[in-house]
Amino acid sequence: MSLVNLYEMSHRYGGDEEFVLAGGGNTSYKENGVLYVKGSGVQLSDILPEQFVAMDIKKLLKMVGQKYPASMSNAEREEKALSDMMAARLPGEDEKRPSVESILHAMFPFKLVLHVHPPLINGLTCGVSGKKICDELFGDKAVWIELTKPGLVLAQVCYEVFNNYAAGTGSYPQIVILQNHGIFIAADSVEEIDKLMDYVVDELESFITEVPDFEAAVISYDAGSLQTAISTLEDLYSSGGEAVIKFCTNKQVLLFLSDAEAFRPLSKPFSPDHIVNCKDEPLFIESDSDIAPKFAAYTARKGFKPRIVAVRGLGFFALGETQKSADRAQALFLDAVKIATYAKSFGGANPLPDEFADFILNWEVEAYRSKA
């Protein structure tokens, strides 16, 4: 096996929006004590060989047992953990920043690791009954990880869970499903990765009772009024700078926009990806509301401007400084729509709690990824 297998797998899964959106997910390959892992802020769909970061596996595994002084603040602890992870890079890799999940990648005793955030699987991970149904569907073929902060904390939690799993089965798990996050699949070949992913997807597809309907919808809103709303949002979002506003609607979106209660499953983020690209809360307004005061009130309350403005009975606007950022906001909000729909089959939507969302919103690692 060579690194070619890693590139092929990364490009194939990264190019499929049912598995990866907006630079999310990561992959890795191990050889001769070296972990080659996706760099942070790089897209799997078109990652280049030189954009994988070569890291010392022994140094990464040493971090699993790392204890930081209780006197450290959360920010100081995160900064020290990041510094220790950076120190595990091999010589010549100093200009690259590895995925924050590099420690967890290193823990798997398999050559290849794939980590993605498919909306179908996240319907399960973001469902109220997700763990219960996961256990029923997969038994000991998969392990469930309760909601945990990404990075070192996640690796340390997984280390304990993996060792308990190995005590009962004789090996580390190959399918790891993380609450409000996604899935890790580990194996020694791309073929086995694909087989395990197909198994998970087939089980979930046979279980769900409703799929998202993104068919075009007819709305009672004239083109002139729509353009006026776009122009208003451009002025509000730009504050003299650049602004790109995209409007989107479909049948599934309108189901969630029928009233405030129907919109509730989308009022909070499901995963870190949604926070990075859409912030932690969309702005929901009535169709006859004046956008400007609602926009100003949101900005004053949150300290930043909304990335998503949803209008009852109409659709939603995705806002960004560039075409790319607006495209990503739209894509991730539609991803949330898919997750909320799938979650109906798993006990209903279970978004991130506010304190977790606040951590992600202010985490330097995710700020770097968003900027990159």
C-alpha cells in the first residue's frame, strides 16, 4: 500500500457532498511509525500530496495520557495541547497545521482512517434516541461516543472507550459513531473502509421513515420583493464592505418554515461544522417583518451578524463576505435541514447544548479552519 490509496479515498469521499461539505472531515494513513494526516483548512476533494502532514505516532500517543495543571484556564489548556500536537510534526512539516483529530487518528491500530460527517449518519448522531438505536442496529460492531469536545479531550475519552471495547472483543473498534459530530471508520484497506461505510449507510437507510424532499417549491413572493430583501440584507451585512446574499427554498425547507415551532429543530446548531459556517443561531423572522430592526437586534444580542436569515413561508438567505462563504453557509444550512429530517426517525432533533456551541464558536482551532 502507498499514499496513493489515501489520496484516492480522500478525493472520492471529499467530492461527495453526502459525506463531506465545506472542507469538513479528515483522513490519514500510517506507515513506519509515521502518520500522514489531512492538514487543517484543506479540502479533501482536492487535497494535494504535500498537504498531508507527516507526524510522529509515538509523540501523538504520548499525548493521550497527558495531564495539564488544574490551575490552567480552558484557553491555556487548549493552547498547550495545540502546542504539544504541533511538536509531533516531523522535521520539514513546520509550515503545516495538522487536523485537530490527529491524536485520535494515531490511536487506531489500522493503516487507514476516514472521518466524515454525512447527514444521514448525523440524523442518528443528532437524534434524541441516537445511542439507543445505534446499539440496536450495530451492537458491538460499532461504539458510540457521547458528546465530547473535539481534539485532545475527544482522544482521551475514546482511549478509555476503545480499551473497554477491546477487553470484550479483543480488538479496537473499526466503526466509531460520535454524538453530534460524525463517524470514524478504520481499516487496513480502502476496500474495507468502503465495505464498512456501505454497511452503516445500508442499515440506516433501511431504518429511516422520512427522507429530505428538496424538490423545487412555489412561493407567493414576487421577484421585486425578493430583490428588495436581498438588497436590504446586502446593506445590513456589508457595513460598507463586501456582501454576497443567496436565497434558497425547496419543499423541505418550507416544511420547517411553516411557523416558529416547526423551525425549532433548526434554531440551534447540530455540529461544529454548522457553527463554523453558519454561526450558532439563524435569524428567523415573519414574512411581513421589517428585516432591519430584527437584524440589528440579533447583532446587538449576539455580537456578530447572522449568516442565515430564515423567513416564514418563504425560504432562507445565506450571507457571506464572499461567494464562497455564502455558498458554504447555504450548503451547511441545507445540511442541517437534512439532519433535522433524518432525526425524526431517531427520536427527534437533539442539537448541541449552548455551552458546547459557545466553546466551538470561540475555539481558536475552529477559527483557524474557518479562516483557512
